[in-house]
Amino acid sequence: GAVVSQHPSWVICKSGTSVKIECRSLDFQATTMFWYRQFPKQSLMLMATSNEGSKATYEQGVEKDKFLINHASLTLSTLTVTSAHPEDSSFYICSASGASGRLDEQFFGPGTRLTVL
Amino acid sequence: SQQGEEDPQALSIQEGENATMNCSYKTSINNLQWYRQNSGRGLVHLILIRSNEREKHSGRLRVTLDTSKKSSSLLITASRAADTASYFCATDAGGYNKLIFGAGTRLAVHP
């Protein structure tokens, strides 16, 4: 149980386009979802925290107008990278918490590799 | 956000040997978690240890926590080539259930 999926698993896009990444909790209702970015051989950096039905809270230095987060339901959050540029190329990972009996834990999706040409 | 420190950054061992990774953090925590990440993949949760626990085991994994020193260690015994991965500690020091990740240790286990 407590499975999180992400779609797509990888995406290549042209500079200036927007890309949407979906994060779904498959077998539990995620009260909170988190979005992380990971550059090669580095650790995960939290970008934002989103709660269902409310605005996301962004970490310092993360542009909220560039990284649009929508948490429309208890099982789905989306991250849209707007006007993507090559420096946005990274591995984006979501996680979700709220699984019954395991509220302390975050369950991670498999990640989405974004390459901006 | 502040990250914890992990050492070593990289560790290379032979199959059958034990691997020890250390993690230090800066602020009070309620729990600390260890994750594994295979190259280019998502994170796999290994162990959660609460602040009132000192040691926890799961199969070949042993985690210790010393809150007075703000440090934790992950020991993998009798390592296997399949243990090759990056290992991260994460604390809930961010508040609101946010995780703060350490820099990670890249473990390579050679057959």
C-alpha cells in the first residue's frame, strides 16, 4: 500500500514551452503532497508543499509563477514548469503523506526526468 | 532550508563487507528517516526512527540515533552488489511534515 505514481517518467521539450507533471496517490488520500527537484549527483531540494484545496507553499528561492502547483484533489497534484529553459532540466520527484496509520511518512513517486533543449 | 551532512560522500566496498553511513543534522527532530535511491529512480523508504528511539533494525539494516549529538548512522551488514545506490537521511526538522534531506552517500558494492 501507499503507492505514488508520476507521469510522465521522462519528458523532452523545447525551450519556452510548458510542461505538466502529474503526481497521484494510488491507494490513499494524500492530505499533503510535496515537490522536490534533484540535480545530478545531488540531494533532493524541496520546492513546495501543497495541501488539497489550498495554495501551495513555496520554499525560498523557488519562483511560484514559474513552477505552478495545483492540488485539486486528495489523490492528484500537478506541477507545471512554465516557459521552461535548459537550466530547468532536472529530476522532479513528488511525495505524498496522509496514509492511514503512517502519517509521519512521505511516499515518493518514481520521479520525472525533464530535459529542456 | 538547511540540509544535514552525510559522510562519507562516497563509499566503495566489496560484497560481504559492512557499510556504515553517517548523518548529522542541526535542529531538534521528531523523527529521522533513511532512504535509498537507485540511479535515476525514485526513493525507497528504508527505516524511520523516532527521537525517543536509539536503535532500530530491519533485516540487514541497523539504524542508530543519538539526539544529543544530532547524528544517526545506517549500517548495512553483509552487503550485496544490489545494495549499490545512494542513501539519504531525512529529518522532519522542516516542520509541517516537511523533510530536510542530507547530501547523501553514494555506495558502490563490488562483486
